[in-house]
Amino acid sequence: MLQKFYEYLRYEKRFSEHTLVAYTADLEQFMVFSEVTSLQAITQLKSVFIRGWIVQLMEEGYSNKSVNRKLAALRTLFKWLRKEGVSTENPMSRIRGPKVEKRLPSFAREQELGSDRTKHLFNDDFDGLRDELMLELFYQTGIRLSELIGLTLQDIQPNSIKVLGKRNKERIIPISPFLHQKIQGYIAARMVFHKCNRLLILENGKPLYPAFVYRKIHQMLGTLTTLDKRSPHVLRHTFATHMLNNGAGLETLKALLGHASLAATQVYTHNSFAQLNQIYRHAHPRMNKH
């Protein structure tokens, strides 16, 4: 029933596979709740009915964030129905999702990721070289998990890497001589794997997969930090926070992270303010006067 809509999301909106899977599950859940079997039946639904779904989701223990994601899938669907001329009404225009508490991103401290600490984590074999490069790529470039897995040998340049981000948008991220040296050392160790064009691979020559990368990074951060959250995305947050703390501007950081809007980048200013506050308290001569 919604195959054409999913094709619209994939090919016109260029949604990631992860988003497509989530939207599909959310809409299927709504179809079960609403007991509709056709697009025409969907167009007859009123906003009060959708509010009933929200109530049920909350009673079933879904978080406010999860409920809002499901509502985002519905909003996209009803906008598409109007675009296609299937419906003239949009019941979602009267719907407001539950408020979501804004949480500051978790990040590691600079000293926790110092090279004097990280170098002791890895062996000199193929697995050690690859795992160290995974950590350094996340921390030094701020790329996403899917972007790391998608890197190819052709994406590597002496001073930069080319990243394919959300909705197939390409961006160029500068890299340090230190990181380029790490990449070249790893590539020399993987030369036996001629068939795979991906940069980062398993020992059997196959591409990395998300669960493998998550598990490795979780283990590394568990050794290096005291953070409760220890995911690849924490390293993205760490990259952003350390860049701002050391003088990078928001527009520059927005381009490096591949954010569509500046609003997504501004969340890191809260963390940077804490750093600025600390510097101010130590630097200004009036701070220690009573």
C-alpha cells in the first residue's frame, strides 16, 4: 500500500537506510492501531484519532523522543499524500508531540584520549592497526558510524578524506599528517585484500558492519573513560566539543559535521560554555577577589 511512498523517501528524499527502516516500522505500527487497509482510508483519519495513538504509545511506555519520531513519520506521510493529490487535509497540522528534555551530548575529556593513553590499547597486528584507525577517524574527523563503514580507498587523499553523508551529500574533511600516516600504515597491512574496496575491513576481507564497530568502540571507551555512554557517536560529540573549545567557529563545525542547519550544531555551545567559564574563572583578576 505504501510502496510508492517508501520509494519517494529512498530516491527523492534520499533518507538513509536506518531512517527508512524506522519509518517503515512506525507506519506499520500505526496501520495496525488504525486498522486501515488503503490510502483512501488513511486520508479519512482525524487528528483526534492520532491523539488517541499518542496516548496509547505513552501508556505503553514509549519515551517522548520515540513518540515524536513516530509522529515525524506520520507528518512526512500526510505531506506526501497532499503532494500526490490523494488528500486535501493534513490532520497532523493540529498535532503537537510531547516535549522532549534536551540532553547535553556526552563527550570524553581531552586528556582521556591523549595519544599517550590510546597507544597502549592496540597491538601491532592487522586488527590492532584497524582498531586504532577506527578510533582516530572518529575522534579526528567526527564522522558518523555509517560514514566510517562507507569509506573507500579512493576517498583517501594526503590532506583530506571524502565522506558520503546523509542523503548522499558529499563533504571533504581535512586530516592531520598524523592521521594520514596511520591510514597509510594500515593500508600497507591490508594490501592482501584486493577484492574489497572499503577502507576498513575485517580480517577475512569483508567490510565492517555496525555492531562490530560499536562493540569495539564501546570496549575502547570503557578503558579510556568513565563515561556511561560509550558509542561511536560519543566520539563525534567529543570531536565537536574539543573543536569548539579550541577555537573553531560554529559555521566551520557545521560543515565538518555535515549538519543541514546551524541549529543542530549549536547544541555543542553548551559544553563549550562550561570550558569558557572555567577559563574565565582562572584568568580574570577580579574572580578571586571578595
